[in-house]
Amino acid sequence: MFINRVAHYIPDLVIPNAHFEKLNGLTNDWILERTGISERRRATEGENTNTMALEAVKKGIEAGLPYDISEINLIVGGTYSPYDTVGTLAHVIQAHIQVADIPVVSVSSACSTLLNCMEIVEGYFAMGKADKAIVVVSEHNSLYHNETDPMAGHLWGDGAAAFFISKEKQSETDFNVSQIITGGAATVGKGTEGVMLRPRDGGINMPFGKDVFINACAYMSKVTKDILENNGYSLNDLSYLVPHQANLRISKNITESLGLSENVALSNIEYLGNTGCAGAGIAFSEHQGEYKKGDKIVLVVFGGGYSYGAMLVEV
Amino acid sequence: MFINRVAHYIPDLVIPNAHFEKLNGLTNDWILERTGISERRRATEGENTNTMALEAVKKGIEAGLPYDISEINLIVGGTYSPYDTVGTLAHVIQAHIQVADIPVVSVSSACSTLLNCMEIVEGYFAMGKADKAIVVVSEHNSLYHNETDPMAGHLWGDGAAAFFISKEKQSETDFNVSQIITGGAATVGKGTEGVMLRPRDGGINMPFGKDVFINACAYMSKVTKDILENNGYSLNDLSYLVPHQANLRISKNITESLGLSENVALSNIEYLGNTGCAGAGIAFSEHQGEYKKGDKIVLVVFGGGYSYGAMLVEV
């Protein structure tokens, strides 16, 4: 399958590290050293996962698609920080594009959700039940975070990304999706309790940061290597690594352990914070003008649950 | 694909209509006449969508599967009333069965979610990425409802259902899934705002009950007819209709408009209330001992968003 267009939306409101020094005493240096984050964006009054998803999709449509929007026949939304679990972000997109009677579904596998959405699309394409899809991922972490929490309150940012995908190649600028791998990892470490978002029981919590760190590094390194090998490539062939934007130290650990140059890993955590399942999508979108013919790009994710995934994209 | 086993779990706590007479003045007669509901079950302290999903899966395993549980290679969970959007019900099932590195994802399309889950499984089977799956749907409406709401507080019940599904036939007692249809209907009526569950903005609300009623009847009737016709059957061939358990008047409207005998429609709303995306699954499970060789069964659903779907099962 092929990515025809990517777009993203980030809210205007900037929350610098200085905000936390006043709030709970965490200094800029302390946050920066441990996470790489200088500032993050926050949704404002009236914004939520549905509105941000819609903005990302609108930006994609405005940037131009190689087909009419009425040809979309599948919408898959992804979020773990939902505004509405019934009128979901995917339904809001259907209402916007006004295409009736197509499958519309929303998904959560925590910070891995983007690739679960992509793999669900791959399944619809394989069945012949769809051939052009929108995947939209959107996170409103600040709706559920406790910003005074010294463990994780400073990590979270808000934002959204939209992918327009087709079964067949639509234009010369399409990106080829060569393989998608996803996996649950609820069987290891702190598994289902390493990270939690319980809407009626404390919101987002990450009580086992070290366990998350260790497993994120291990799984994202392994699956990056696996997906390259599966497709006959080595680590030297990798042009860009687009990891889940959880923590700059995780990305650095992965590039170091794989022997990759630090520049290979794309990153936006410095100015967006951890935007959950939208982070890697936003990073892929931010750099879409830079990819060159022949580039091999791996999006690699890890999230609560635990969950992981990788997607090999060839330009 | 084939359904090898179905199971369900309902919590012990019974909430009779008399509860509401004390609470907000709605009488037993008033509720019964408008909804068909006499009583509903409610999750108790320590129960949630994850624990109820796990109980349903355990019951299925205990009842016997035609393969070892370690052969499961896909888990799809469904809920719009999540306990944890990160450590989801699907991840809890993976942790329980201890099968590593398989796709694990949770889904919401409101009360239609069961069939979206089934169609996602169909996609994984078509790709060859899985051949044995668990679909588990679980709702904890009482976590998000406002029980004093005279519009909808009396409707909601809690419960879960689990389906064990394989690509190839596993035993003579398997049910054959002949077709699955799903569709978003965000383009009609009150669409994304007809029903809402906004965890941080009021919980479950159904401000446009009449619009929901009209569209539920129209879509469930149409898609039931469509799926039978698609497969060369007429309405006379239908052995059982298993509608989403929203309101007994909706089910009666559908059987009437299709000219079906009222007995064809299976129902549990009288004693379980509206158990969301679990309702039709629980009903299908409750009656699994009654289906005879050659029976044609249609599960048909409609939910907020809006969303709809139908599944034709042949015994």
C-alpha cells in the first residue's frame, strides 16, 4: 500500500519548562536532561482529539490529494485520550468528508496506535473491502494528565497527524509501505500496568517509568532490525528512523544500541513533548519534504499495554 | 471464517426498575412501556471492562476450545466505556493467555463495535497475519452514566462477551461467518452528536433519542435485508435475528417492518438493559445451545457515531 499524503496539526499554546518550575519545582535543566523536552503544545478551550484530528485531515486535503476525497472508503481513527468514545474522531472525519456507508472505526493500543491503524487498513485492502483510507491519530494528553505529577506531568503534549493511504500507487510522490509489524507485549515486565490512562480513576499515570524505558528501548531496537532484515536490508541502508516521541533518551539509546548515527532519528519531542500515538506521525509529516527517492524510513513505536510496532516506508 | 466458541459474563448485582422510582420518580410501568427493561446488571467494586472481558474469555476457555489457547494469534477488544485506554481489555487478555508478540488492539465504534472487531479479524485472516483470534467486547456503562438522568439513566447495563474465531473450520460445532458488513453513518441525522460518551465532559448522554430511534430502525432493517439478499437468502430464510439490545421497541419495529415473527428476534434487554456493544454478543451466546444445523442467524447493530453493521452466521 501507498501513503499519498501526510499532514499534522499542533495547537498554538506553548507550555515552556518554566511553567513546571512554578508548579512543582521541576527546573528546566532537570526536565531537559531527563527527557530532552524544552516545551510542549497544549490544546486550548474548545479543542480536543476530534477537532485536532479534523484540522490534520483538512490540512492534508488542502495540500492536495491525487484523487477526489469522495473516493475515500475507509476511516480509521486512533487515540488513547478520547474526547468522545461514541462520536469518535473517525466519525467526525466521516461527517466532514460526507462519504456515506463506509467502514469507520477508532482504535487504541496506546502509543503504538498509529501502526495498529495502518495494519487494520492493510487488512481492509487485503479483503478488497476498501482501497483508499484515511488514518488519523490524535492525542489530547492534557485532558487526562495531572500536570503537577513530578513523575510524568511535564512529559505530555497534544497534537494530531493524518495519513491518506491507497492500495495502488496514485502518484510519483507516493511512499511505498513495504511492511507493517505490530505486537502486544502485555506478557513482559509491568505489561498492562506500566502506563495507564483510566478516565475515571486518576487519568494518565506512569508508575513504572524504568520498566517502560527498558522495554521501549529493547522492543524498538529489535523490531527496527527485524523489519529491515525481513526486507533484505541492513541497518546501514536506513535513511531515517522515526521513533515514538516518548523521551529523547530512549531515541538515543536505540540509535546507540543499533550503531546508527544520531542524525538518523527524527525528533520533535524537544518542542512538542510526548504527543502519544500522534508523535511519530507528526515527525514523519514534518520531514516529508526532505525524503529522497530510494530512502528507507522506519517508523517504530512502543506504548503502554505494552504494545510495539514498526513500519518500513520506501520512497 | 468460523466462530468456534462464544461465552459471556454478566455481573451479579441486579438493579430493578424500582431503583429509579426512588431516584428520579420514573415508575416501573413507564420504563417498561418505553424500553422493555425490567432490570439491568451493574458491575460492582473492583469490576470494570477489563475484568469483565477477562471473565468472559475465561468462561470460553473453560467451556472448551478445539485448539490450545496458545494457538491464538490475534486479540481484538471492543468497548466505548473503557476502564483503561492504555492497558486495554485486549492487553489484559494477552497477559492472561501469555501468548507473546501477536497483534493486540482495542476498538470503538459505539454500540456497533462487535462487528467492527469481527471485520478487523477478517482483515488479519485475509492478510495471512493471523488464523485464530479472540474478539472480546465489554461495557461498563455504569462507570460513565448519570443514573438520575430521566432521558437515559435507566437504560444502561454492564456485561461482556467473548468470541473465539478461526480462519479454517475447527470442529463440527463451528458457526460459519458468511459475511460481515459495517458502515459509519455520521453523515445522517444527528450523526456524531446523537449519542455521546465524553469521559471528561458529562459521560454518556443521548440528547436526541428520537433521531437515534428512527435511524436505528431504518439502518438495522435495511442492512438485515441487504446481507440476506447478498447471500442469496430471503427474509423467510432467517432463523434468528440478534439485534443490538438498545430498546425493545426498536427490535419490535424492525421485525414488524421486515414482516418477521417477533419470536425470531433474540432479546435480553428485559433483564440486562442496554449493554452497549456487548448486548448482541451476549444474546448470541445465551442461545448458542439452541441453534440447529442449517439455521441462518443475523447479528445486526446500530450505535452512536452513527455506526451500523450486520453479520450473517450459518450453523
